[in-house]
Amino acid sequence: MIQMLPLLQAAAQPKGGGSMTLLFILLIIVIFYFFMIRPQQKKQKQVEEFRKGLQKGDKVTTIGGIHGKIVDVKENTFVIEIANDVRIEIEQAAISIDDNQLKNAEKAKKE
């Protein structure tokens, strides 16, 4: 009797239940894409464009919290002045971006 239990359970499952499960999984993937992945890709593109648009004289903040002014722009790095005659070279990716900076950069492009 105990050995027949798995057979009875398999026979009791409705036909076509697998297609509903597959449809549900696809729906979850689509929701994740439109609400999580796509907005993140869009923001990353904006951040990348913002960093490429930085130029000499712009005031920036690093991800470490250091405030300074860009005095030289190189291919992948910036030289920033953090005090009188105190300069450090940092990677472009080390520039911290907040939403206000992105909005200001977008407004400047539109004008």
C-alpha cells in the first residue's frame, strides 16, 4: 500500500499544470527585467556619461568622501586638488555620484 502512494500522487496531478508553472516563471523574469535590471542599466549608463563629461575645474566627491576640484583629466584617471598644493590621482570610477549631480548634468545637457 505504501509503495502505491507515489503512483497515486502522480495520477492525481492535473494535466497541463506544467505550462502554468512555466508561464508564471516567465512572468516573474519579465517583471524582474522591467522593474530591476532595466532601470539599473539605465542609471549605470547615466553615471558613465556623467563621469566622461567631467572636466577641469569641476568639483567632485570621491567614493571615500574626499572633496576636491579636478585639475587634470587623463584617460582613465583624474588629478584632483583637495587642498592648496595637495593633489591626488584617482580612477574615474572613484567619483561618487548622487542623484542631484545626475539631474544637474541632465539639465545642463538640455540647455
